[in-house]
Amino acid sequence: MSSSKKNGLSKKDLPRERIAAHGAEALHDTELLAIFLRTGRVGHHVLKVAEELIKEWGTLRRLAGCSIEELSQISGIGPAKAAELKAAFEMGKRVSAPEKEKISIVNGEDIYNVMKSHLLLLPYESLWVLLLDTRGGLMEQREIFRGSLSQTVAHPREIFQRAIVKRAYAIAIVHNHPSGDPTPSRSDRLFTNRLLKAGECLQLPLADHVIIGT
């Protein structure tokens, strides 16, 4: 049995196949670069082009410092590939940069301060979920429902779905009362109890449910 080959390389040795089989950390700099280049030039396999680039500039870091104009002038690159490479290098730089300090959510007052500009004076009820990390840092806030909770209750599935995807440690819920009275209604209390029970089952606790009135 013979394996198919492309430009002298067996399919299993191509960068995309190797990254799928062994993970990105197993690839050399030239192989990672080749994945972004995608194609070579006439008479040169993409791995050869990547190898030449690394040899010419010494390291990926130095190559990343090239402008789009400089990259475009390299044989086998061109403006489109240059833009893609520059975008890839910029993404890597942003990923390695320290994250901005997150807003800390300790209590209901913190939730009110974060959400009041979104909810005060709205003529309709708006329900938001806040995703929290292990230290109470605010990962994300998102509106998930509009309308009276007494008429169409948002299902816990919609509440927790985003938290599970984002791997949050806990959630907080906040909604407004257009009447200006923040007193919880019977529907509010029942809804909170449903979320508490669902959170216990999912091991994703409900930290608080804040109602904003005036």
C-alpha cells in the first residue's frame, strides 16, 4: 500500500495533517508559517517558501516586524498573503498581551453600577446575564430576553447556555422594572428559585438576581 504524495511529501507529513494529528506545539516554525501561506510558488513547495523566509529573516519575531509592503515584495507572498500574515502576527501579539483588569462583582451594588446605564428608563423589561470568573471578575454581560417575566419566562437553558460555553464559574442575573418599583414580584421569586436549582445541578451557581427600578 502506498500513501499519496504531494511535491515529494506524503500527505501525513503536510503541516495541516500534522497539526490535526499532533497539535500546533509539535510543528516547527516553518510548518506553522506554511499553514498561513497555504501555497508556494512555481517550482517551490509552500514548506520551501516558508523555510526561505525563516532563513532570510532569522526568526518569526523578526518576520512579524515586517510591514505589509515589505512582505508583499517577497517572492511567493503578494499583497493578499502579506495581509493575512500580518493579521496572524497581530493576533499572536494580542493573545500574549496581559488582559485588561476585569470589573469585580462582589455584591448587588456592583451589579447595579455596571448595569444601570443599560436598564434605567427602559419602557420594557430587559433581562441580562453576567458571567463571572472564580474571583468574581466580570467576563461578559449580555441581554438574553425582553418582555415581562410574568408572561413569557426565559428558560434556564438560555440563561446558562452562554455561561457553559464561556466556562464561567458563576452567573448573576439582572433585569429592570419599567414601573420604577424594584420590589420582586411573585414571578421574579419563582424565576430566581428555578435558576438556583438549575445552577446547583450544573454546578454553576447563581450569585445574585438584581432588579433595577429607579
